[in-house]
Amino acid sequence: MMARLFLLCILHLLICITVQESVYLITAPKLLRLDASEKVVVQLFGYENEITVDLHLKNTLAPSYKQYASESLKLNAENNYQASATLRIMPTDFPKGDKYVYLQAISSAFMAHEKIPVTTVNGFLFIQTDKPIYTPEQEVQVRVYSLNEELRKSRRTVTLTFVDPNGIKVEMIDMTDINGAKPLLPPFKIPLKPIYGIWKILGTYADTFETTATAEFEVKEYVLPNISLHIQPEANYVSEKNFESFKLMISAKYFCGTPVNSADIFVTFGYSSPDETVMIPTTFSRYMLRDGKTEVNLDIKSALSTMPDGPQSLREMIENSFLQVRVLLQESTGGISQEAVLSNVKFVQTPFTLNLISTPAFIKPGLPYAMRVLVKDPLGKPVQGVSVTTRATINTADKEHDTLKFSGYNDTLTVTSRKDGIAYFTCNIPANVKQAEFTFETEDPSWSQDPLKLKAESYVSVNHRYLYINLPESSEFEVGQNISIDVYFEFRDYLSLKTFSYQIISRGKVVQFDTVNWGGVKSQNLNIQITPDMVPSARLVVYYVLYGEQKAELVADSTWIDVKAKCVNNLNVDISTPNSQYVYKPKDKLKLRVSTKSREESLVAFSAVDTALYNLKSNDKDPLKKVLQHVERSDLGCGRGGGKNNGDVFDRIGLMFITNANAKTSSTEGVCSDLVRPKRSVDLAQKFEQLAKSFGLYKRCCSSGTESSPEFETCQHRSERLSYPPTFDATQKRRCKYAFLRCCTEALKLRKEVDKIILSRKAMDFLLDAMPSPFRGYHFPESWLWEEHTTKSGSVSITKIIPDSLTTWELKAVGVFSEGICVSEEKIQVSQDISVDVP
């Protein structure tokens, strides 16, 4: 009797292991975009005969449904039972009030459906101005670029709204027939007596679509600087190692590129805290600038000792204190003076900070686990060569607490950060681990800081089946590069796996999918080539369906791939001059040639701007400098990859799914806190605008305080010259002055991300007065070359006469193609010897 019972148990086990269920898996973007081609992938497991699957997008499952799109797929052994359909919801069919559609799959073997949200955000808008700053008398040249979700030229009507610094809409203009790119004609005329400050141009599609774009420009009275004065510190921080000897390199050149041969340099320094700025009188020193450069050595410790009431050491410095260096240049031959300030060097006891980057918070029992720690200096720049140590504790499924052993026996693991600032860690997770907590610290005791901690939870599988993807140790990959990815499998040895599959998603769309034969080993290479449609980043999901133990189970893992490229879809725009090293003279002929790989009709939009303007207002918010970042917003995923279970993995790559393989849609939709790329700092103009809004009625008083001003003049001195609206009484004037002082002080503290070079150009007025009157007829624009040209040959050649300004011009060419947009820049110097006799 016992022998018979034993044989029945063995037979039941064999049946459980060998029975193959018929499994389906349907994936689609978890958010469908109106008027966009969306790819739906259907895959079958355990089928032996060809089967047809009909896909439908409907407004309801009721018999009286309205169908938006449909397609039939045939799945068989030739296509590995894996195929895709492209479905599109047309704007004319979709009611404005609707927010969802149903994806329904119908076949002879199964019927399934899922509700998917629909968004009217579709396409990409970019707004370009000819320069970043204007005086009230100038016109604003505006150009609009419009592309649909497939990055093809769009003719949709665009509404431009011009908004002043107070948030008041000044003018609204509709632009039609854009066809990829179009200038605003006539240009925007700044109103009489405008409000000074940051103006915004808001762009939206006039009908149906909610896509938006923003550009900014500043309106103020200004004169262009003549000399670029730059202070280069030896490091972005002051620590114990350079407290008594901190080196500065001071350089100066005219904007035409010629170094300032001889000048007197006056330097003084001190410190700033959130409460005050203190300049130390005894530090005032004089140096000589030769051939455009001079080196200065600061003994900060000795300087502080002359101020007994202030901090005497780094430990006594208030948190968020910065070195303040003020420089005055007095030209030896022309009498031109320029000023500059360095305010972004931080006093620190710990010079480095650690941040987790591209690290999923999910581990797989029995498989490797990769962690990436980014080492940054106080200003957020990556640092190479810093040793970082980690240790970890684990909690097991049996509720036991233990120390994780690295390489089988070490309690800690030390790794040195590479050129990209990242320290790459890999460890093996024991089979019974439920949770792990990692602690990261710099190895050098003098760089000690609060430890960085990472809590990771185990991926949950009902049958203890796991998958792990291990990318090569690189921060980014290039188009055309073949990468070898290690895929690790973990399941019971008596189970049999035949194939595994993968999908690659970029910009919210599936761009590649395939099924691969399993090699019978627990670690297998997957070779993938980086293609143009993966720019600027892609998500790889690898998965398999394993039968046995009574229930088929979908097992998945994913990872994020950063792709380095200049433009999307392998586009290129090369702007070239006959000799890039040539220094031009005014009225020289400039020959420009722009070449592209495209042989379809393309549009190339040109512009040129005087780089001296960037010293008055940074161009870091130019939308055309962030095209790839803008395109990447189409990504529907979250974090680097992984997930707490199979459903969470698909949700985090931006896919919804329908399956009968023991998987449920994740419930974490909309929750994403994982950091993929290093966070970018908030733009100063945005911070200043938020600060000004907090003062309500006295917003303009605050804005005046945040404006750039020569740093040899204190906020208190500036407040004494403050002009008030004629309607203000004594109390309002006092409150206005308070807002000015508060914002002026705060602005000094916030200007730590970039060297703020404060310049003047009084010498230009002097030269104009000294020159004969015919000189006044010369052409000194701040921007030019605002033109568009079309080409079918792949190249555009133009010849232009260079204006009379002695400066460095930034030339820009924007190519708009049938499959995307690409930007190229080039700089040229214009110089000429000038001799002025002053009686």
C-alpha cells in the first residue's frame, strides 16, 4: 500500500512538472497618446498550432461600442509566437471628454481586455529667441519648432502667449502652417515702459492637444561688457587641506578672444553665510596681469585670524558658508575697468557627498545585485578617485538578522570612483534573504560624513523563481555599440526552461523585441546593439514563463540604458567654416556650410548671437540646448529598473500587460522616487522668481534686490539708492526696502552654482565718442543671421558679411527633418587692431 502511494506521488509530481499551460502575454504602453502610433506586442507560450489574435481599441465592451483601431496578428512557430500591432487613435474619432479606452484581444483560445488611460499630450514644441536679453527698445525675434510624437514635422496651429514678470498676459498670437519650423512675423514688440525682469513665452497647440513649451527672455537696461574676467579656483571647496593655501587663476580676455596683455588686478576676499557677507579688509592685495593670466594664493586661515569676532576655523563656520572673492581689473593701456566675483566655493569639513544613482531598491535571492554610488563635490560635480566602502546587514525569511559577507568572507567592500564619479559595487545575495540594508561611507576618515543608506527588499515570486540583468559597468553607451548583458536565472533544477524573451522600450514605445533560446546555464549572455531609436535612453525588460509546480509563472527583470548621442534617430547637423581656427575681421565674408545625412527635404534655421550677452544672462535655459532631455519626457517608466514583483517590473518600464501567467498589474502607478540621472540644479532665475512672489505687493522690490550688481557695492549701499513707486507712503517704502535687502542677501547666497561675472562696457561709449562720426554708421548688432533655408540635397551653403562688432559669435544651425530635430553650434572670433588717439 505504501509503495503504491509513493508511486502515485511521484506520478503527480511528474505531471505537475511537465504539464504545459497555454499562456498569453499582451503588452502595450500604460498610457496611450492621442494621434500616436502605439505598438502592442502579443506573445504566446505553450501553443503548437498557428493562432490569430484580433486586437481592438474600443470606448466600451458593451455591444454598442465605438471602435477606434484594430489589427489582426497571426502567431506561429516562424515568428516564435511573438508579433506586434500598431494601433492609433485618431483625434477626430475620440470625444474630448473621454479619458480611457479598452484594449481587447480576441482569439479562438482566449479573450482578454484591459482599460488604458489616454492622454492628449502629443508631440514636441520648442521656442527659440534670437538672444536671451533685450532693452525696452528692441524687438524679440521668435521661432517655433513643432514635431509630433513620432518626431515628424507638424502643421498644427500653435498659440504663443507673452507673459510679463508679474504673470500678466501681454499678447497672444496664433501661428499656422508651421511645417516643422517657422519664425514669428512681425517680431514681438516689447511694450512701452515694460516691467523689467524675466518674461515668458508660453506655447500650446491651439486645438485638441495639451502639449506645451516655454521660453524665457529678460528685459532690462544694459550695455555689453568688453572684457571677460574669469576666476578659476583650484577646487570647488575649501577643506583642511587647502585652508592655508588656496590657489586662484585669474584670466581676462576681450570678447574677440584676445588676452588682456597688461592690467592691475585688485583682490579682496572674505566669507558669506546665510546671515551675512563679511569682507576682510586686511586681504586687499594688488597683482599684475601678464598675457591674460595671473595666479593668486589665499591664506584663508591667517586672514580669519585678523577678525577676532568671526570664525577662526572650518569647524566654526556656519553651515552653507562660502568663500567670497572680489576682483577689480584696471587695464594698463585703455583705462577699462571690469569687476568679477567668485562666490561658489564652499567651506566644508567633508568635501564629498554620496548619492545612489541608477540603483533599484529590489534584490533577487540567490542572484547578484549591482549598486552605483555617485561621488560629488559640494557643487554637485562628479569626483574621480575617491574610495567608498560599503557594509550590509540582511534579514532572512526566517526572521534572522545577519551580516552580509562580500566575496564570501569580507564584512566590507571598498571601490574607487571612476571618471564619471561612480563607484560600482556588485555582491551576491544569499538565497533566503528578505531584506538588506547597505551603508556607504568614504574610506578616508578625514572625509567622514553621515553614512548613505540603502534599504532593498526582495522581489516576490510565489514559486521562488528569479531573474537578474547585469549591464556592463559603464555610465552610458553609444549608438552602434554592441553590449553584452549577463542574464542570471534562478529556479529549481528539476524545472525545464526552453526560451526567454526581451523587449526594449524607448520614449514610451517598444522599439525591439525577440525570443532567445535558453542555453541550459544559470548565466547567459544577451547581445544587443544600441540603435538610433534608443536615443536618449532605453529600458530593457527580460522575462520568461516557467511551467511546473501547478502554475505557470511570469518572471521578469528590467534595467535602464543611458544612450549617448547628439541627436535623435541618428540625425546630424554639421556646421562648418572654411577654417575654424581663422580669426575674422569686420566685414569679412563668412562662408557657412551645413551638411546632414538626410536626403529628404529638410529645413535649416540659422542664428548668431554675441557671446558677451551670456555674461549678462546665462543661456542655460535655452530649450534647444535640452532637446534630448525634452524628448526623454516621453518615457513612461520609473527608475533604473527592477520591481517588487513581476507586475511592478512591467509598470516601472512603462508597460501595461494582460496575461494569465500568475501576474497582476502593479498598484504603484504614479509613484516614482528612483533617481536615474543625477539631479540637475534648479535655475537661479526660477529661485529668484519664487522668492519674489513670496513678497506679494513688494515683489518688484525683491526682484530689484536679486538683480546682478557689482559686488564691491553692498546690499545696504544699493538699498540707499532704491527708487519707490510714487504711490508708496513711508510704511510701504520701509517694507519695500526690507524686501529689497532680504532678497539681495539671499541672491548673494544662491549665486553659488556659477561664477557670476559682473562686467561693464563704459569703454565702448568712450570709443564711440573718440571715433570720427562716420564710425557711427557701422553695424553692431547683438544678434543676426536669423534665416531659414530648405534643402533636398543634404547640405546648405550661405555667404554672409560679418558685422563690425569685435567679439565672439555663437552660430547655431537647427535642422528639422521628416524624422526629428538636430542642433549644431560653432563659434567664430572677430578681431581687429584699434588705435585711438585721445588728446
